[in-house]
Amino acid sequence: MDDVGEKFGAVVRQLRESRGWSQERLAGLAELNRSYMGEIERATAMPSLATAAKLAQALEVPLSQLISDCERFAPA
């Protein structure tokens, strides 16, 4: 997966973990399969815009913030 996919997955993981949520919980809130959630975080799957919107809603952040966080993300 390309750099964008890696950054998106890392941002989703970071937001999820900051809430103390499991992949299973986030997947349930976003109405996604848990294994697909893991693929997004590992950057082996690239979500559609509709799926990114579901994730943003579940994480309680605007979609624009989720995307802009990807642009600024620098791994620790």
C-alpha cells in the first residue's frame, strides 16, 4: 500500500487507541467487518470515501480532520 494508505491507517489506529477502543468496537460503531478494520490499519486495504466517512463519524471527528491528520501525520 502506498504512503497515503499507511498514514490513513496509522491515524485511524491512533484515534482508536486514544479512545481506548478495540478494533472490534470501532468496526461495530462504523458498521464494518473487524478484519477489514485491521486491514485498513495495516494499510493492506484502502477504504472508499464512504467508508472513511463512516470511520470519521464513529470516531466523532469531521471527515476533513481525519484526512488533514493524514497529511500532517509523522510516525513516532
